[in-house]
Amino acid sequence: MPPTRLTFFCELEPGPLTALFQDATVLGHLRALGASVSLGVLDLTPERADVVRRLGEAGVPVIAWQLLPKDQGYWFNQGNAAHAQARYTDFRAWTATHALRWDGVGLDIEPDIHELTRALQARWRMVPALLPRLWRGARLREAREAYAALVARIRADGHRVDSYQLPFLLDERRARATLLQRLTGVVDVGVDREVWMLYTSLVRPHGPELLASYGPHVRGGGVGVGITGGGVDVPGLIEVPPLTWEEFARDLRLARRFTPDVHVFSLEGCVRQDFLARLRDFDWTAPAPPPSGGRVDTVRRVAGGLLRASAGWRG
């Protein structure tokens, strides 16, 4: 089995971020694991730049995980492509000012954080408000062109481009549809490495089924496992218990069946639960219990039929 490549997401404000990496044992564990860090660029401050330099000096590769202020949607999506482009311009200037080095640039493609919050709070009451989005085909096409231009720009600057994607995009690709993209505002962006966010803590008790169902289709990309704790505050989204060590170990072994490129959300959660030390002698080859049932596969089959039926309608 080829070595597992571990990458840890880290999404902290400047104070907690600085405190995390003042602990020399964290850097020691990351070095020993040969791990990378995908660092959320929540701001363009000297404090964040100092952390990037410290990680680089310790031999830990750092990926610049691009994020926006919350009032601009936080994650990249159809509605904020112009903000994403402007943010990257500012990021380049900040990078040059502080002489920072990056292992790559990550684009986080998710719904607008305010829309997601409203949807989680309203549940089915949001359905009528979503219907007009079926006619957003032109907006989706414009956003796709804008993000393709941004990816080309990042590549021209010499960076590999990663994306952090929701798994339903795999179903849309198979169906040659765009229905869910129009409804959610996400964009299927072509990049160099795709990381599929298969966070089992959010879909208990069906998490292992999620990994087993989508894992075979990652096609050379990465799998994101989690959540071990931490993350941006979205009411109703992360208010679930973090993965236990037993769940985390299960997910790591399941993910490793499909790819050696395993991403973990999040580093701060792993530190809080003392998982890093346990990973240093982790047995990746131990058998993972097979998922029971097939509810995720059933849901995907039904959804796939609906997506194929919608494929001819582009809005």
C-alpha cells in the first residue's frame, strides 16, 4: 500500500491560530506524519503570515485555503465570484509582502453561509423560495466561466489548484445535470486536485455508508473525513458531537481504501482530542468493518433518476 498523504484543515481566527502553533508538539507531530496543512485564509494579517512561515520553516507544506468575509458568503459560490477574484488579488499582495510560500491554493465551493443558515433553520419552508433558482442557468454558466478564469490565474502564478467539493456534484456529473448546482448556488469547477468532503459525523448513523458509496468514485482525488471538532459557526450544521477516536479510525481506514490522499477536518479538533500522537503509529492496514445497510446508495439511485430527468433543462 502506498504511503498515506495526510492533510489537516485548520480554520481558526488569529489568536487561537497563533496559540495552536506555539505548541511545539503540534509541529513535531505534523513533521513526523509527513502531513500538510490546508490553512483557512480567514484574514490577511501579520499573525497568519507568521504561522505560515513557521510551518514552512518546520518543513510542513501549507495550502492556502481561500475564504471570504462572512458578509460576502464565506465560501466560494455562484453569487460571489467577483469577490473571490478580488480576494485572490489581495491574497497575492499579502503573499508578496510577507514572502510566503505555498504548496497550493484551495477553493472551497459551498453555498452562501447566510443562505445555508436560513435553509437549516427553515427546513422545508425554504422550498418555495428555491423554485425561482431553477431558472438560474445563465448565472451558473457565468460563474463557471469566472471561476475557470480564476483557476487559470492561480495556475499562471505557479500554484496547484485544489477544490473542496460537496459529494452530490459526483451525482450531477454522472447525470449530466446542473439542477442541484442551480438550487444550492455551488459551482462545478475544474481544478488540479479535487477533495470530496465526506464528513460522516454530519450523517450519523449512516456515515460509513456515505464513505463506502462515494469513495469508489473519487477517481484520483482526495477524501475529506471528519468532523473531529472545530469549524465555522453555522447554527444547525456543526452542532453535532465530533468523531470519537473509534469513528475517526474507521473513517480513515475506509477512506484509505479509495485513495492515499486523505484530508482531515480539522487539525484543531485532532489536537483537542489528542489524535495526532495516536496517528503516529496508526495501523492503516487493519480491517475496517464493512458498512451495514445501503440507505445512501438507495437515496443516490433515486436522486440520480431525478437528476437524469432534469438534465435537459438548463434554465
